[in-house]
Amino acid sequence: MKNSLIAVLGFSPPVVTEFVKYMVEGVRLYVSDLTVVATEEKRVLEGLRLVEAAVKNRYPRIRFHEWRLPFEDVTSEAETYSFMELMGKMLYDQRAVHRVDSVHLCLAGGRKDMGITAALLSQYFGVNGVYHVIMPDVQVYNAELERLRKNIEELAASENPLEYYVQHIDIFEPLMFPPLDRYVVIKIPLIPYPYSILRKVFLLLGKDGVEIGRTGLPLDVLTGLAAAGLVRISSKGVVRPLEEGRRLYQILSKTGVAK
């Protein structure tokens, strides 16, 4: 089976490896692939190299993938929409292109707005579980992370990060793979949204105007779209997409929903 883990990375690379360890050794899931989502920020990329080396050393059978976002941070509306587009495409491709059997998404790393956006997208693209990692003794954890920041920089700059990791495994391993009883992984309840409904919403947002009875959508879905500012329903019963709805259409059109 192909079971895929996806993790959003921020300034704390251990949350990714803690998630991997939990799924492999705690849940006993056969993990075939790990995809780490990272921005172009320097410390994030240094952490990305550390995560890659740590996973390849401890779980060599797991295929490691990186998904690089074309900006240092999500700080504007334009970057938020870009993140939605890229994340949506990646989640869609997990099943449609890579044919994985299950997808598990960790939101413990990265900015909160990225996590919220990714969680919302997960409802539409067949994600099996959304998770958060909590380290109760976070102050000690952060102090240890900062103490090794220089080593992390050296690992990222080395010609062979995996070799550097193995040479310094005595300092890296306790940081990247603490005992399972030292942290908590929470599975966030997720209610999948039917793909058939998403497809009809997508088609609706791409048109100039459709009579309510011809949308193929229940009235509660249409009123929900209107309340969200995505469409306007006229007094004559015609549904027309608004600017926010058209933007969403553009995002969804690049994820595979249009096929």
C-alpha cells in the first residue's frame, strides 16, 4: 500500500520527524512517502535538509519529497491564494496522479494561516487525517533547538547532509526523535466534503449566471455560498459568482477539479 504523509514545515523541524515517528512506530502505519511543504525562508530550508537527513537515516524505505513554495512567507492575500492553489494541486495529485491509498496531513509547522488554509482544503481532496503535534515541555524543547541551530546550519551547507547527520547523530537524534511519551499527536476531526458537490460548485463559479434549479446544488449549499460572499442570488433566482468566487474558480481550475 502507498500511505502518504504531508507536513507543513516552519522553524521547528522536529515536529515533522515527531509526526513521522508517531505514524510509523505509534500508529504502526506503513508509510511509503513523506512530502514536506516549505517556503524559501533560509531557516526553513535549513530545517528541510535536517528533516530529510533524519528521515533517510532512520526510515530509509520512506520516499522523501519536498514541495517548495515560491516565497519566503505567506504575508499577503496574493501569497495566500498562491498557497491555496499549490496546496490544492498537491492534495489532488496524491490520489489522482500518485494513486496513494491514504493521505495524512500534519499542520504543526508553518504559519497558522497556512495551517488553517490547508485544513480547509483537506475537506475537499480526500485527506484521511489532519494532525497537530504538541510538545508539553516546549521551553526546554525550544532551548535545545536553538542550541543546535549552528549545527543545523552546518548540516544544510554541507555537501552530504546525511553524512553530517550520521556523524553528529548523538546530538541530532534526541532532538528529532524524542520518545513517544514526551509529546502528543492530536488527530483533528475532519468531515470530507463530497467531490460531486465540489465539482458542481466549481462549474457554477465559472459561469456568468445560472438559474437555481439548473445548478444541481441543494438550496442550503447555495445559501452557504452566498453567505460566504462567493455568489449572489438575485430576486429572480439567478446565481452569479462574485469576485471572491471567481478567484476560487481560478484556484480550483489548477488543482485537477476541472478534469
